Amino acid sequence: MKYFDVAIIGAGIAGASIASEIGTDRSVLMLEAEEFPGYHATGRSAAFWTESYGGPLVQPLTSASLAFLEKPPAAFSETGFLRARGAVNIAREEQGHLVDEFLADFADSAVDLERWNWAQAAALIPGLKPAWTQAVHEPNCRDIDVAALHAAYLRDARRKAVELVCRAPVNQIRRRQGGWQLTAGDQVYQATVLVNAAGAWADRIAEMAGVQPIGIQPLIRNMVQIETDPPSSPDMPLVVGLDGSFYFKPEAGGSYWLSPHDETPSPPGDVAPDELSVALAIDRFEKVLDVLVKRVTRRWAGLRSFAPDRLPVIGYDSAVEDFFWFAGQGGFGIQTAPAASKLARAVLLGQAPDEMLRHIDASRYAASRFR
């Protein structure tokens, strides 16, 4: 039996980032059920960083992550992970109240937002139909290289002697004096602290460990890649419906990535796109842009997992000693990874928080809020 200070279940962006953060201070095991890390939510991201995404209570984690993502420490990566994109959040004339509410939500933050009219939006969004008269420009939105960021966290964890074991679904967790005993595949491991970074499977892992579930719900999000006439412009911003019914952005080769912004409850698993959601995404896209959709070139779906209040869960369970939650990261887990993982490190190790977290209220994300 191998012994570790910390066992992390899940090697997506959550597990990889916290492993990277604590690898120099603790012996760490990271167990991944799939053949390779990032197969589920991390590998199916729409790949953008925008401060407003997730709402005003997630925004502090997103904003705090910016400097790291732009210019990470040299030992972590020689290059940054962001590229300029910009975003325009749009609404119809009768939806002007959505603009007012959106601006009010971030009025007390430093998020750069500006109310625009149709002409200003149309200057950046070729083919924007006249119905979309209301807009909010968010110039600081970026594309994020998800694969490179995830790989950098895994590489950094490996450099710090974190042991990653793939094809190792956890099938038994037992509480033992002084820690946890985990059976994964045909191997048995022991650890003092158990970190639940299992994404859509987070509640199942909790139940397996005898911990009361929080109520983390996996939700299906469908994505579609299409070719159009005319093709997309590489300089076009991310376009988001303020009513929460769509978003799309240009992709390499003149195509678009689009989503109906759907959230269909689902048990954890390997989800597939459904034709109705694909059709809905295209229909909503055609109501926004005056372009001809020529063909669908790719479609996929992923699970985004939320706690009941739609905020991340970071901290020790208040009822079970040494069971640490790092879950419920929804669709914002990648863009908040640097700040969230540093916050997790501080709480898990009982250390002073990193300077980047000076404006963040850790209690807002604590697991104890659900007890």
C-alpha cells in the first residue's frame, strides 16, 4: 500500500491546479478515472476568459487570475495563455432592462463595461441584425488556451513529484484512523487528506466517503462548430445574449463556435450532443447574424457542474475531518483556476493566502456554507 499526505480524485483543471500548488509541500497522489486527464469538462471548454462570466460573485476569482494567465512564472510556462478577443453582450430593444441589470451587477467592481448602441456593436460584429439594439462592450475578454494551461499544471505537478495514475476509477473509500484508504482499480492507497476534485462526480465521491453530498448538479452544455457564407472574421468578438440563450465566437478557418447556452440536468457520464440542441443553437445564431449557415463541421457536449448557489466549493467539509472539497466550478473553472487553486492551497495547508487573493472573501466559497 502506498501512503501519501494528500490524495486528489480527478485530474481535470481542478485536480491538476491544486496538485501543482501543493506539490512542493506535501506528497501528493492524483487519481484519474479516464485514460488521460481532462477528458470531460476541461477538454470541452468554449475557451474564453471574461470577467463577467459566472456573475459578480465569481468575478473576483476571475479578475485575480488575470495576471498569472497573462504572464505566469517562468518555471511554470515560458508563455502566457491569453489572446485578445473582446466581447459584446447584446439584447433586443424590449430587453433593455437586461442591460441595466447587467451593468448594475458589476457597478461596484473594476470590470470594464460600456453601454453601446446597435451601430457600435455592428462595427465589430459584421452582419448583426437591426433587432439587436442594446449592447454592452467588454473589451478585456480573451481567448484562453485551455489545453496549454492544463498541460502546464500537469507538467508543474509532475516536476514537484506528484504521482498521477490514470485509468484508476475510485471504487471504494474507507475512513481509517489518521486518514483515508482508497481502492482504485486493483491498487490500494492511503492518504491523510482526501481532495474531492471529481467535477460532475463530486457528490458520488462524497457519498462513497461517507460525506453528506452538497447537491452539485452536472448540467449538459452543447457546442456546435459551423461554416458560413461569408466566413467569420478572426477579429470578431465573443457575442453573448444577455438573456442567456446563446453565445458564439469566431474560430480558426473562418468558422464559428456557438452554443444555445443550455443547461440540461444529467447524471455524471460521457455525454453526447443532441440534435435538438444543435438545431436550437443554429436557429438562435441565424436570428442574430445575417449569414448563410453552410454546414455543421463538429458538435460536442460537456458537463458543467454547479453547487446549489452556483459558486465554487473550496474547503474542508465541516462534518468530516480531512475531506476537502474543490468542486462546483461550473463553466468558469478554467478562467478562475490560478486564483481558485491558490485559495485552495491556503485553506488546505492552513497558510496565509497569496497576495493575488487580497481582495477575495474565502468564506464566500467555503464548503461549510452548506451545513
